[in-house]
Amino acid sequence: MTERVHLAVALDGAGWHPAAWREEGARPRDLTSPRYWRELVGAADEAGVAFATLEDALSLGERGSDTAEPRADRVRGRLDAVLLASYLGPVTRRIGLVPTVTTTHPEPFHLATGLQTLDHASHGRAGARIVAGSSAAERANFGRRTDGPSGLPASGRVEDDPAWTAAFREAGEVVDAIRALADSWEDDAIIRDLETGRFLDRERVHNIEFAGEFFSITGASIVPRSPQGPPLITALAHQSIPYRFAAEHADVVFITPADVAATAGILSEIAAAADDVRTDSERLRVFVDLLVLVEDSTDAANAAWARLEERDPLTTDARIVIGTADAVVEELRGFAATGVDGIRLRPARLPADLVAITDLVVPLATQAGILHDDNGAPTLRERLGLPLRASRYARQEVSA
Amino acid sequence: MTLDRSQRQIHLAAHFPGVNNTTVWTDPTAGSQIDFSSFEYFARNAERGLFDYFFLAEGLRLREHRGQIHDLDVLGRPNTLAILAALAAVTDHIGLVGTLSTTFNEPFELARQLGTLDHLSGGRAGWNAVTSSDSFHGANFRRGGYLDHADRYTRASEFAELSKRLWASWQDDAIVADAETGVFLDERGVSRVRHDSRLFEIDALFDVPSSPQGRPVIVQAGDSADGRDFATAHADVIFSLHTEFADAQEFYRDVKGRLAAHGRDEESLKILPAATFVLGDTLEEAQERSREIALAQVRPETAITYLEQVWNRDFSGYDADGPLPDVEPDTGPESAQGFANRHAAVRARISKLREVATAENLSIRDLIIRLTANHTFVGTPEFVAAEVDRYVQERATDGFTVVGHLTPHGLDEFTERVIPLLQERGSYRESYEEGATLRDLLGLPPVRTGAPVAVGG
């Protein structure tokens, strides 16, 4: 029997290839129009994709790019991902909405209440892709903090740079605060008790009294508990510190194996990290990232790729799949067999490769029995097989 | 009806019911204050009524009473920006305005969020800029309660100026997207925004392209001299508290009179004070309903709690239908640093309360009704429409921010019964103009993007 996986898509501007905006069919003037995003995410929703992640950064250039800006030859300009996801909430049906959340500069309280509100507006489909650290450009835009990493250290390993390890500790605190605030109102805190004249039971609303290394938050959330409680927390990870971060703080981790054979090693590294640091009884779910370009024939796909690469060569962390929809399905089958929980596809070109995913890849993969059926569960967590939990404060109360 | 060119047009904002005692949750028709369906219903109803904008106040910390979370009133609300973005998807014409603090946000981030909202809504975004500096709210933020009172408006003013510069930093035609030549961005179309002061040190390249309005509408509520200066320098709308006619006219004259110094004309700043209303088929019926609503807004426990907050004492043994407590407030040790002023302020407040209660022979509950549940317009729909029109024609206001007392049906009656009468009077729009931005709805001058923004103050 084939192992089944969940399918997610990662959406960014005109696609993941830097020359994608020059393709025929690209809509480079629509990248900040609501209709563009509504159509893309709507199509993924209709096709049954489990969730869509939305890229973001707090700078004009790509994250980590050290090129002088503004640069003329790349897509520039974007929308705030949490707000874009909120906009999409009421006009999509089933798909999970997972905006990128930068943890260094924004106020954790605002991030938490924004995600809770997304969860209310989408009836339980909120997630977040947590990003640690900041770039020099982001720091200059905010002008509030000068501390932070300057690119990766020479070794390429974040553990060799104290600024990076601090950034991951801070990101962990932001996740802790997001979850604590999401739990701060118990399910039944609003009582509307006409007898006593009380709108809420103050014993069921809890100041979180969060005091970390980087910030503190005293009060409860301003937002009553949302359908999921804490949103789905996801993170992209390529090496040991990020693996540990994901194992400690995330529900879902995105990994970037070079091929099927490399997956087992990463899975065991993540399992070891989880043994060390994971306190959550629920298993960390693993999704493989693949960057895809799909055409009707292998030749056409190769030609399209060559055209893109000639214009602006891509640097990427993810495995690249260039070919027909059948070829993508074979990749899915291969990775599914490694025991991962899902695949996140990064379309090289938008809307073209997303359309290929929704119209061709999904039906073929479904036919081949590779994809989980939509279980009809109302929330994103449950759709991925993660349980909904009562507020941490409710648990304390029951035992009291 | 023919349009009289000298006739001033009424502008209306629809205030989503808030988290204080004036929002009645005990009514059987009162719905959820947090379900998205309540916001969608309220905003769509306001859109049916052709309101200029939907307005939502912000929460940064749950209210507390004597060290505990306040439990008598509606409590809990959404994140302002996220709910406005969601509403952009289910409305087509109405402006979307929310309160956002200049203290607990940073200019680059808030400007990109508001720019995003302006894109998502097709030019309907607005920002009610408020200042805050107290440590109670600050305890939920990285910033903490760090801001000296004197710096509140300095920060707010620099914040607004920086936001305007960030929004103006993209030319309308900066995105070229020429696939042939490979030029996406005209680099000259995006300028760097540098600012170096005691409060901000920023060297920013903004990342949200020029939005439909050029810049979102800025609303301001402050009423102090600092607040009026801020408003005349930066705001497009003032959300004032002046609803008594003569007082409103005086405020209108004062604020609009300050505009010329900033090179602005009368129409470039709209004054929309908060107003409540109660309708009836007759004046008597409306007055009766007003009394019933006031009693629901100020229950006995609401009145006692109000006094406890002022006195900082336990008054649970007092009768709300009886007279004010004849005891001194607990203001903490007078010798302690900073407490002397507070002590004097509390005593002055109490002496004012006693004065009103004595002069009108009011019980505790009636005193609090008088203070918090005194409805602005009470009467037949014809009377209310005539009053609203009179305020606008006689330059006491440009319209009102209408506050209902019920979620989500609070403005249904106003929309159904008062709006048509305003239209009959020729002072209110008959429809939305297709493609109009919030700035257009408010009759504000357009913003030229990419133009240098005057440095205020």
C-alpha cells in the first residue's frame, strides 16, 4: 500500500523563480492586487490543497539578500502576509492559511491577536510560518534594534553565530507567547449570565504573565478563544539549530532533502532533536519542499526552465522538479514512501505552475492514491490529524 | 430632489459597538462580539446605509477593575488590522477604519500594514491614530510603558509624518514590469526614507507599492491643544466628542480656523463626533425607549462599579438607587512621589459628581446614566434626520460617527428609517460612486503620490 501524504503549496509573488515574472501568462502588475491572490488561493482551495503558505519579509529585497536596493530586475513590492491571509479567510472554504511571521521586530502581542483573528475569520484555518532573525535591511527599516545576524557565518552553520542562536531563542519565545495568548481565554469564558449580571467568568480568562529573555507580556489576549486555540505553527529548517527549533516549537517542519535518498538522514536528525527537546506529546509533522515547473512534455519543461535560467539563475535550498505532471506525481510517490507527512510544492511560475498543480497534479496523485482525502474536519489542525486541545489553563482547573 | 449646490453633504461613520457599558449584551437580540459573522453583518448593513466608513476601536489589554478582569461589560475584540482585512473581502464600497496606537507600533510595519489594507480594499483604508503611554497597556508590549507624557504627541507626530513619507516613497508608475527588457522596477520610482531624531532612527526602503488612495485616511480623536495641533497638521477626519450644538460649532470654528496655517481648506478635514440615537414613532415613545436602553446600559452593578473605579473603594454594600457615598476616596499615600496630582484630580472629579447629583437630585444610577448613557438624538426619525442635517448645514459638524448599542443590529434602524430621510433632504448620497475610494467618499482632496510630503511641526 502506498503511504499517503498531505499536499500544501507555497506562494510567493510571481513564483519561486526570479525570472518568473517575465513569463507569458505571468501577471507582474497584479502582485499586490487582491484579485490575484483570491484567484490563486481559491484555485488551490477548490483543488483540495490542505494549506497555502504565504511568503513575507520586512524589507524590499528578498530575505537575506545583500544586493544594493532598490534593484530593478527582480519583483519588488508585496503585501503583509498576515493581512493577506485574513482577507482570504472569508472567501475560501477549506484551505489552511499560513502566513509568514517575522519574529524579531513585530510585537508578539499583535502577532498573536492577528493570528487569533485570522482563526476567527477563517473558522479555524489559521497557521503561521515562523521566521527567526532579521536582516540588516529589516533593522534599518525599523531602526529600533541594532543587534542581529549579518548573513550566515562563514561556516554556514547558524550555531556558530551567537546572534543567530539568540534569534532562534527569541523566535521560540514568540511562539510560546502566541500559544499562551491563544489559550488565555478558556472556551466557555463568556457566560452572559443575566442572574449575576456578569458577561464573562473572570476565573476563565488568564493573564499569561509571560516573562522571557527578550520580552514580557503580562495580560490575557484581547481576543476570545478562536476555533483552533493555538494556530498551526510551522517552520522551514535546513540544519541542526533550526531542526531543534522546529522539534521544540513547531507542529509542522518543512525540510529540503536533495533527493529521496537524503530524506531518511534528515528524518533521523529531526527525530533525535525531538527526543532531546520536544515536550509536546504530539509528533512533529514533516513536509518535504519541492520547487516545481510543469509543462505538457519534458522537452517543453526543460525549454521553459532553460529560458528562466538564462534570464536570472535561481539559487534555492529545495529540490527542483522540472517535467510533466506525471513526473511530479512520481516525485510525490517517492517522497511519500519515505514516511514523511506531506509535500509542500513551490510553484516556479505563478499562476502557471499552480494551475498545473491544481488541474493536473492533484487529480493524478489522487487517482494514484498518494494524497490523503479531505477528512472534512472543520479546522486545519484536525485536517492534518492534529488534535484540538483545551486551553492549558482549563486543564489546571479540572485537576484543582 | 434637485441638488442645491450650497447644501453641505452629510458624512457618516458606523462605529462597531465597543467594550464598555453602553453596549448592551443583556438584550435577547444581542449577538457575538467576536464571531466574524457579526462584523460582516454590521459592515454590510452600514454599506446598505451608504455610510462613509466602518469604524472599530482597538483593544490592547482587557479592562480591569480593582486588580481583576472587569466582568460586567462586553469584553474581548479582534485585532484591528486583521478584522479590517477580512472585511475588505466581503464589502465593496465602505471605508474600513480602525484605531491603532502610535506608541505600541513602529512606523515601517504599520505603514506596510495600512498600505496592504488599502490594496486589499481597493482604496478604502483608514487609520484612527491614538497615543498612549501608560504602563498598564505597555505591560503587553516590548516597548513597555516607557513613554513620557510629553513625548506622546511628539512620537505621534513624527510617526504620522514618517508614515506619510513611506506611503509617498513609491511613485505610482514605479513598477514597469517590462518582460522584454527585464526591468521590473524603475529604481528612481522608489526613494529611501531617512529620519534621525531622539525617538526614531530610520533608514527605510518601503516595500508596499503605491496603493489606490496614495495614503490611507488618517483619523484623530484627541481633543487637547496638542491633539488639535496634530489633527490640523496630519488628520483627514476628527473623531471628536463635541455633540452639544453650540459647543460643536465652537470646536468646528476653532479647528477649521487652524487649517489655513497648514495650507489646507475647510473641506480637507472632516469633523465626525460620536453620536448615539434612539428612535420612536413619537417623541414620547422615543424617550421611553431611551430610558429603557439607559437602564440596560447602566445596571445597578454598573453604577456601583463606576463609583468604585473613581473612589478606589469597595462599594458593594451601597444601593445604586440611593445617594452618592459620603466617604473619602482611597488615593494611596499622599506623600508618595507623583500621587499628589492624582489625589487632587480624584478629589476634583468627586466634587464635580457631587455637584451634579445634588443640583439635579440624582441617585447613583441616574447620575451614571446622565454621564454615560445620555443619548445624543432621541425622537422620531424625522426629528433625528432634521437634527443631523442642521448640525451639518450650520457648520457644527460634517456628520457623525454613529454608535449603536447592540451587536450586530445596532445600526439597522438608523439605516432603515433615518438614512432615507437624509436622502430626501438632499444632504446624503443616493448611491456609492463606482470605484470611489474612502478619500473620495469623504470629499477629501486627492493625494498625489510620489510628491514630497511637507515636513510638519
